[in-house]
Amino acid sequence: MKTLDFIFYRFYRMQLSVNNYTTPVFSAILGIVTGISFNLTCLSYILFDCITGTIPQRVFSPLFFIISFVTPLVILSFTFLYKKRYKQIIERYEDEADSAVIKGNICIIAYFVFIILFMGLTFYIIAQNH
């Protein structure tokens, strides 16, 4: 859970750095949910394609994308907003040293690179099998 807290805090700080002072908490949650949603979608494509050899139409349906986005959104919103847990996370990481800030930015960039590589791998596997 500390990893998720750290990713939340880094997304929160990025929102503040681009002058988003109105909704930085919710924007940070949306950033995390978007990454998780992409990963869930890619993982489901790979699993369906590798296990069954085909991808059922229900995986391509808009309902699947909505469910893979809304479910993590509800879970993470509850996790961070319940009893204002996000304030505890912000206070915990607020006094970071400069080296920790640099390491945090590298972790977030690596997270984005992982998501993009995972999506590329998914499309490559699908293209090879069809």
C-alpha cells in the first residue's frame, strides 16, 4: 500500500506543479486509475488471447472499458477519500529531501514507461496471433 500512497503523492505534487489547485486530489486519483485501467485492459487482452486464442467481443465492448475504469475509481476514491486519508499521505511525504523528489519523479516516469511498454507488448502479441 505504501507504493500506491507514494504514487498518489507524486501525482498530487505533479498536479500542484501545473497549477491545478482546485482538484489536485481527484486529479491524482484519476491519473492512477487511468494507469490501472490501461493495465487491466492490456492484461485481459493478453489472457484472453493467449489462453483461448481469440478475444471475445465482450472484451472490446464499451461496457468492459467502463467497468475497468469505474471499479478502480470507486475503490481508490474510497481508499483515499475515506476519513480524508489523503491528508495523512500528503503530510507523510511533504518533507521530502531533494534527492527523494528526484527519485520520486523517476519512479513516476518509470510507471508511465511501464504502462506504455505493456500496451505495446499487448498490441504486439495480438498482432502476432492474428
